[in-house]
Amino acid sequence: MTIATERSGDVLVLLPQGRLDSNNAAAVESEILAHVTAGTNRIVVDFSGLDYISSAGLRVVLVVAKRLKQAGGALVLCRLPAHIREVFEISGFLSILKSADTREDALAAVSA
């Protein structure tokens, strides 16, 4: 799994590619939380390149969302492929996390 990063103003855009599962969840969590610890408090995650997410991956998303909320920031998910969206829907995460269809909409939502 790789995570490319981009900046849009003061918003960090993460672009995970591959599989987010128990094999790499701890490393991914550490990598993202390092950005939060360094002062980033608004993050958009573009899931268009993600092939698979497990419960361990869902936990990473939840931990990051909670940490950002504590820091007065926000997390918005976007461009979820249908099979990834289904995992988030079944888990109930889409009822507690913000999501958008496009990156532009996600950037607007995280800045609101």
C-alpha cells in the first residue's frame, strides 16, 4: 500500500492505493497521525485508488477522524469506489463521517 499526498491550501489530500488491512494498518495510522501531530487538522482522503479495506483499515479512519475532531479539525472522505462505499455503509461509518462524491466537494466540505 502506498499513500500519495497533495496539498490544497492548508488541506492535506491523501490518496491511498492498494489494500488497507491488518498487514499495514498500524503503519498507515502512524503515517497519517504524524501529519496531525505536525499541525495538519483538515484532511481529505481520496479513496479512488483503494482496492480493499478491512476492519483494521476502518479503525484507522475512525482513529484519524477522532484525533482530528479533538484538534478542532475535520476529515472528509471522497471518491469511494462502490465496493469500498458498501463497506463504509454496512459498518455504519457513513452515518458518522463526512463523505463527498468528488474531491472538489470534499475540499469545500472540509473547509466549511
